Amino acid sequence: MNKTIRNIVLGVMLTTFIAPIGLAITESHAQNANWRATKCALYQTHRDDIRAQMPANATSTAFDDQEDAFVASGCTARAYVCPQNRAELEYANLMSVVMMNEGATGSFLPFACKETGR
């Protein structure tokens, strides 16, 4: 009888304390995936708005291709979108500020230069 009561108490404790932790972890992963998708959608919206105000050909094909690859990955690939001229640097700086204002961290952004570490 004592063993039965102990097993019941243990079962109640597991259900009461451990199960909610597992559910919270699962919910956290879902929220993280949702936040990644939200950040990417925000990135694309701001990108379109800012680029619409820029002169044509202000950014190079390489820069555009690198950024396109980042967006095509759902903004999850480690991309190196490297500004090489003043317009690209200004764009990267503006996008960085805009996205950080949206709550994205700097590690989300693709702006970096692989070959020089900038």
C-alpha cells in the first residue's frame, strides 16, 4: 500500500511540475520559429521600402545576389552581404538600425565581409 501511494504522489509530481516545463520548451521553440519568420518578413518589407527610394544601380550585383540568397533562405543562412561602396554601406547601416528598432539583434543581420572580417 505504501508503495502505491508513493507511486501516485510521484505521478502527480511529474504531471504537475515536469510536464509544464516540457510544454514551455516546446512553446518556446514554436515562438522562436515564429519570430524568425516575422523578422524575415519585416526585413523584406523594409528592404523593399528602402531600395525603392535608392537610385537604380546604387548597389552592385554581388551585393544584391548575397542579400537575395539571405532572404531566399528565410533569413536563416549565415550570409556575408559585404558593402563595397558608400551607397551599400549607407544601406546596410540604415537596414541595421531599422531592424534593430524592430527588435532584431545584430546577429540576425547579413551584413559582414567574410574576406576582411569587417
